[in-house]
Amino acid sequence: MVFSGYSMSLVEASWMTIQLAFASLLVGLVLAVIFASGEMSRSRLVAWPTTAFVTILRGLPEILVVLFIFFGSGQVLFMITGDYVDISPFVSGVIALSLIFASYAAQTIRGALKAVNNGQREAASALGISKAHSFFRIILPQAVRHALPGLTNQWLVLLKDTALVSLIGVTDLLKQAQLTSAATHEAFTWYATAAAIYLVITLITQRAVKVIDKKFTVQGLSAPQGATA
């Protein structure tokens, strides 16, 4: 019964890790697109501050970003609003991990967009296709193909970085493994179990990425023909 209780705690902690990782991934992708767009902006008032902010994020240790968001954001909001705002550890973790992921993913997305032949945009414009339509139907599918390898590696880093939130009170997979091993004095068993769960999550997501990559490869191959017909 005791072993079963510890196992259920590990399952719940694994679900917490999955929620944290995917929430950070979704928010991080949105931020990465914003950062990439800002850095590629023709306006220096937009490009320079964005580049400086991304550079700072990339230059700071990940654990420092997590601690600053959790402990520092409340103080900053208090200075602005005059009211104390309590931000939960989970939300703080998502914000911190999203910023960390976005600072690296922005470079990948920017490079992927630049890798798409500019002739695709010119052909779409010549055919009277709107910029928004050509971006989502022609440019983006091709850019995704270039960005997926880099984003996949950054996703794996993000998945491992979720362990950092244990320092601000989130009981994730690694934190629960530490607590369980301390209670049972069976460190190898529970750390090995946590490692196996991380591996399973990684393998499943890698399989999903291959499916997405195949889909966008087919779309990317058909898009130029549609643009130049």
C-alpha cells in the first residue's frame, strides 16, 4: 500500500511536469514569434530593445530567471500598482520557462523565416495573394520544416529545465522523486523511475514531431507549385 501511494504521487508529479512543459512550450512559441518579429523589424526602436532583451535572457543562468520571476515579479508589480500580487509557483514557472525557451527559439524561427526563398513571397504577391494568406499557406509551412530540428532540441532542453521549478515550490517529477527517495531510502529505484518517465515523454514527443515534420514537408513541397502556377 505504501509503495502504491508513492507510485501515485509520482504519477501526479509526472502530470504536473507535463502540464508545466506544454504550457511553457505554447506560451514560449508565441513569445518566440514576437521576439523574432521584433528583431527582424525595420524599426530600430523595436529591433534594438527586442534584441537587447533576448540577449539578456540568453546570457542569464536559467535558475536565476526562475528565481527572479518568482521572487522579483511580485516586488516589481507592487512598485507599479502599489498592491501586492501573489503569483503562484506554477504560473511563475511557466513564465520563466517560456521566456527562457522563447529567447532561444526566436533565433531558430528567425533563421527559418530567412531561409525561405524570397521569391515565394514575390510570386504570391504577383498572383494577388494577401500577405497574411501567403504567410500562413506558403511561407510558414516551409519555415516550419527549417525550424523543427532546432525547436525539437530546445523542447528537450525545456523538458529538462522543468526540474528548476522545484526550487520555488512546485512538486514536479524530479522533486517528487527526491522526496520519495528520502522517505524510502531507495534512491536508485525512484530516480531510475523518474528517468524512465522522462525518457517516455521524450520518445512520445519526438514521434509527434516526426508526424508534424512529415505533414509540413508535404505541404512545403506543394506550396511553391501553388504559388508559381
